[in-house]
Amino acid sequence: MSNKEVTLSIIKPDAVERDLNNEIKEMFKNKGFQIVKEKKIQIEKSEAEKFYKIHETKPFFNDLCTYLSSGPIVVMVLEKENAVLANRQLMGATNPKDAEEGTIRKKYGISIDKNSVHGSDSAENAKIEIDFFFKD
């Protein structure tokens, strides 16, 4: 029995602005992820607030929402065995300075805020986040 699962990945405004979409997608593909859905969109700050609702009590919430809505993003559904964990490993630590070599954030992240990618932190959240962007 395969335990393929899906997770949400967002290529954030700083990476889209630097035209890193294809390089980042290649990193996913090289790690065995299948990109099953993707679209490039720009969201309003109010949508970012809904998306990041889980963080609304945290001090960085407002900046996070402002930033996610500051430019185009690429939202993708990635599929692979243990996709959530595999994606988090590939992304690397939230702060690019702490991220391991070979991770997306180590390679492309600018700062803890502009860390180039978002990925779901659990299978439950992956479902919620995928539904948020891909309501079929």
C-alpha cells in the first residue's frame, strides 16, 4: 500500500519576483514530487489573512499577510509518498540562515520573512490549504 499524499506549496512573492519558479519546481521534481495542480495568482491582503488565520495572534501576522499579498505567487499541489514531511525537509528551516545546504530556503531565501516558499505543516492543514486555493 502506497501512502502517497498531497501537500500545498506556495512560491512566495520574493521568489516569483526573482523569476525562480522554474528552478524551484525543478527542485521539487528532482525529489520525486509530482505537481498535480498549479496556478499563478495574486491574492488580496484579506485573503492572506484568511489563509494565515492560524497565526493571527502572533506578532508577525500582519507583516506575513502584507507580504504574501504583495505580489504574484505560485500555488501548487504536490504529490508524493509522505509529501508533507518531504516538502518540509526540502524547504528547510523557516530562517534561511538556519536551513541546511541543498534546501530551497538555503538556496533562495532572503530572510525569515522572505523565505521563498510555504508548505503545509500537516496532512490536515494540507487539505485545508489546498481547498483554500483549489476549490474545484
